[in-house]
Amino acid sequence: MSYSISDLERLSGIQSHTIRIWEQRYNALDPTRSVGNTRLYNDHQLKKLLNIASLNKSGLKISKICNLSDDAVDKLLNAQYAVNNVPEADDFYILQLVNAGITFDEPIFHSIINSCFEQLGVHQTYRRIIYPLLVRIGLLWRTDHVCPSHEHFLSNLISQKISAAIELIPPIKDNKNPKWLLFLPEDETHDIGLLFAKYMLLHKQQNVIFLGARVPIDAIESVLSTIKIDNILVFMSALQLPDKAQQYLSALTKLCTSQRMHLAGNANLIGKLDNIDHINWIKNVDDFERQITKPTAI
């Protein structure tokens, strides 16, 4: 796959101007050129930039990094994965997780995430590492600039990790605590945010019914007619027309007459919706955590 310099900027967090300087001064990258003289980079070039940026975040100078062999770079990176005093550790791990996704390197992915879980815990790993990674790779705001296989590879591995963390939470013993119904609309597939919401709710001893992705309205109606639900949480993460999202929420509102509705996901989409004053817009992880700190908060 080929990438523009703006794609490299978005995925690495390194400004295009800086990338050009690194190319000119240190021969960091060697892009090809299109007919119109536009820089084009392949997967190898992207991986190399991510590694350079990672080691730079760990404190090494660019001039030194660019003189290293690929083997030497790999050895330095492997030495950093388990180190918890990297100067800019969050960016380091994010860059290397992007790299693992681009190169389909599952062992490296697990090594990095396990290290983050050990050092930061699940909550802070999601807040500081996974969420920024999702935004950067384009899982929450889909673009055509990242190969879908990279997205699916990373999203499946992240889902596995969060699901494994959920399995470690002891069963909820108090059925009187608020009951939440979590799901995605029938045209939505990315459930990582929803999975983490489940983790947070269970961690706070809230009861959860998790329906997952692609849930039609009639399925929601079936659940509400069967069991008492206190809160509805729906994620809208994909890019879609506001009219379609508005129509969906209107239909959902007619069903949820005695439940409090909560909405999270794509801020660009949600901000364009009308008549949602009755819906609690959850804008970030901190916002959600504040609301569920006590069972009676919502």
C-alpha cells in the first residue's frame, strides 16, 4: 500500500515538515515520486518512520537513529518494550502498536499491550494508549487512507485484550444495582468503545447486558419487553449521514420511555444532531467514569 506524507503525519504524529527535514538531513526515508512529483511511501517506509519516531521519543537523537542498521533498531525497540521510564512512553507505545498493526506482528502487539497493562492497568492503558491509537489509525473516524486489513487486525486484537480483562472481573452479586443495555446500531461494527464501557461498568459493580454490534431496533424492543433496563448506551462511531442517525435515535426514543438514554462515539456526527436534549451525550472516558463512580449517579 502507498501512503502520502500527510498519511505518515497522521499515523506517526510527526509533522510533514519534520519528515522532509529528516529525509534531507539524515536520509531517513527514500520515497518514490508520482507523475505529479508527489512523495509516495510504502509499508516499509512507514514502518521505518514509526521506529525512528519511537526511538526518538525514548530519548535518542535522530542523527544517531538514522545511522543504525535495521537489526540495531529492532534490538533497541525490544529493549524498550518492558521499560517503564521511557521519557514519552505513551507516544512510544502508540507508535509501536501502529507499527504492529501495519506489519501484522501479533507477538509484538501482545508484548506491548501486556507491558502497558502491567505498568498502567487496563483503565489507563485504554485512556492513554488504546483510545489515541484508535483515533490515529482511523477506527473511530473511518478514512480511506488505512488498509482495512490493518484496521481489522488491530481492532480484533484490542477486543481480545479488553474481553480478557472483563473475564477477570468477579461476577456482580447485587442485582439491584442499575442495569445497562449496551449495543451498536445495525450498521455499526466497531465495538471496542462499547467493550471498554462494559469493562468500566462491571468494574463499578453495574449490571450489564451486552448485545454487541449490528443490533436492529426490534431486538432492542424484545429486550425491553423482557427485562427491566435502567440505562441504554449506544455508540455511533462510523461516518454516516446525520439524517440516518437522527432517524435511528428517534425510533429508539419511542422505545425507551422509562430508561435513560446515553450516546457516545463520533463527536462530528453527534454534534450535528437535533432534538437530543433528552439523551446524555458522553463525550469522553472521564465524563463516563464520573457518572458511574456511584451506582446512584445516573
